[in-house]
Amino acid sequence: MRSTVEDLPEISDFTQYVAQLATQELDNSRQAKPEERDGLAADREREHPFETVSNTYTVQALIGEGGAGVVYRVEDVDGQELALKSLRPESRGARRLRRFRNEIGVCRALDHPHIVDVRDVGFVLGADGTKTPFYVMPLYVETLRVLMTRGVEPETALELFEQLLHGVEAMHLRGIWHRDLKPENILYDPAENRVAVADFGIAHVAEALRATEVVTLERERLANYLYAAPEQRRKGAKVDERCDIYALGLILAELITGDVPQGTDYKKVSEAAPSFAFLDPVVDRMLRQDPASRHPTIADVKLEIAARSSKSAALQVLDEASGQVLHSGEAPQVEVPRLVSTDYDNGALIFDLTCTPDEGIVDELRKPSFTYNAVTGSEPHQFRFDGTRAAVPLMQAGSAKRVREHFQEYLLAAVESVEQRRKTERDLLANQRLQQQREAVRRADDRIRVLDDLQSTE
């Protein structure tokens, strides 16, 4: 077996390539002989490097093996240590290829610190001419399972769980739910005390991000039975993002108690860490059998934890304009239009820009909140925009240069004002939601106390 860059597709088209490869493989897998399927079983340690258009990866060690994949610790041409995941050549059937494509596509669609980052992709060419895809990611030396086996302090457990919530929330905001969350699929970097979600093979992907359908068989849905939500265990039941919330509830409880909740009589957080008893009602709601009774979103989980612990909730939002997943208090980046050229026609200066200005910029110039210098007749509100072109009346002879300089200042000031205003709006919304959640928690707790009192007096 050798690596190759021959016929390697462009990085941006790789997921589509894997999808095509999966379709081609459907017929081939039916005709494959047993000895061909096992042709590379002895090549586990790989004497040959993996190559892509931009890099070469030399295997340093075998990190782990699964039913269909192999993960290596590799070193690139610059000496950086990374992890490389490849399908087992003997497992590269159409279904496995589609799942591998799903994994690559989801990770590349989500640029988030708590979701594994796909750095590079390629394929290796077998002696029989078959192509097996692989991808390269940062090296995480442990999984959350390894950390949990060693034991983790409750404070650290909650910090890592909040990171996990950030990663899963970013997925959900993009219309993706994992469906296979478990400690083994969460990578951990002890040097940075950071977790990242991985293994998106059976994730549900929103139509807009989907290149090929990944059909999950019943036996694959139940492979993760211990962390599966009740609806995942029922044939034909609707499964949505709330199955991830159920799995997260199990992981939160296990992080602190050391046990995976089963049934109703499970070990409570308060038994293992009394100062974190406020998490018990959160876990209880996350683990409701009926999905409709669970938190509807990750934001609601964050808000309840914040409300019960008297801390602020680090919410995230999807900025529709940029497609970025942002923290609620983080101002979305507004692109600054740059001046390309200036022209004059029929009493007006005409400016060509590098991009169409954000609507917020145009609104800000109509009613400026910033202080400015202006040439009479060429004030900010006089500018008119049409796509990447702006025009303003030139009322004073010899003032064209000053008007151009002022316009560039206006654009910068408008961008700063828009970003600050949006940040303030997000902060206000987040605070309102937190206050609403705290009031909801107070009412729920009052109701439980009254009902308990009624039962005790009967």
C-alpha cells in the first residue's frame, strides 16, 4: 500500500468526492473477495507516510482502533504532532464511506474550539487500486473517558461540561445533532484542560449542509445503548436534538458521581458533591423519558445551571449574516467596506467599495451616533448606496479630497458603532433570558415545596 496525491480532489470538494466514492463502492463491495477485504490488515503500523497536496504525515504510533477506523499519531513536514484518522481498508463499504464523509463534512462546517478541527484530508491508494480516505486533526492525548476513569474534581467537571455544552450548542445552532454522544467520543487535552466533540459518523445534518444522505441502521443506532435516549431505543420514534440533551445529562451526572444514571433510583450529584446539589434538578429534567419534558435547547440547560448557581450563562447565538456561532456578548464581526476607486459624475462623487455595506452601516450613516467632520452638503446622511457603490453630492468646489477622506472615516466609525450596538443588544437579551429562567426555577421550586407539604400533611 502506498500514499498518493494523484487525482486528489480539491480540499473544498473532498466531502463530495467521498460521497461519490461511497456510491461507486456499493457495487464493488458486493463483488469483493474475502482476501481482498483483508488485504491491508497487516499494514497497521504503516511503513509509508500519508500524503496530501499540501503535506506529508509520517506515522509515529498507533493511538487506537475501532470497528471501522484507525487513529495514528503522526508528524507533518514541520515536525508538528497531529492525529490522523483513516478508515480500515477492509471496512470501506458504501455505508462506512458515507459515514466517514459525514464526519469530515460536519467538522469542516463547524469552526468551533470545542469541536474537533479537520486540518487536512486525503486518501491512500491500496495495492489493488482501492482508495481509502483519511483526515488530519489536532492531537488529543486522551478522551473524556480516560479522565473520568482517573477521577475529576467537581469544579473541573462542571467547567469541562460547560465547554461540552458550547460545542454541542454550536452544532445544534447549525441544524446538526450528534446522536452518539458518550465520553469515548469527547476528546480531552490535559495541557489546556479542554474538550472537543468528535466522531460525527451518524450525526443528523441539516439539509443545507448535506452532500449525501447517511442512513443509520437500527443496529447502529443502538450501538451506544448506554447513552442512548429512550426515543433512540424505540423503532420508528422521532429523534431530534433532544437526544443529545439526554446523553449530556448522563455525562454530567457521571462526571461528578462516577455512575451512569439508570432508571429512577440513581446516585444523585448531592450524594457525591453536596455543594453541587443545584445540579440535581437540572440532570433530572435532562433525563426525562419524554423528549418534550426535557430542556428544548442547550441554551435552556445553560440558563437553568446559571439560575441555580447564581452565575452568568455563556449563551451562544447563530449570526445569520455571517454564519458564525458567537457568544451572546460577543459582537459579530462586521466587514469594513474599503475604498477601491473614486469617480465624479453629474454633481456627485461616486465610490466603488470592496463589498456591499452591512445594513447596520447604512442605517448608522443615515442617523449617525458618532461625532464627525463634514463638508456642507456631503454629510453622512447624504450618502446613497447601491450594492458596492456609494454616491454623495459634491456641493463645494475643491472639496472632493476632503469628502473622500471623511467618507472613509465614516465607514470605520459606523462599523464600530454597529458592532457595539449589537453587543449591547445581545447582552441585554441574555440577561433577560437569565432573569426569566431564574423566575421559572423559583416558581418550580415553590410548587415542589407546596406539593411536598401537602403530601406530608395527608
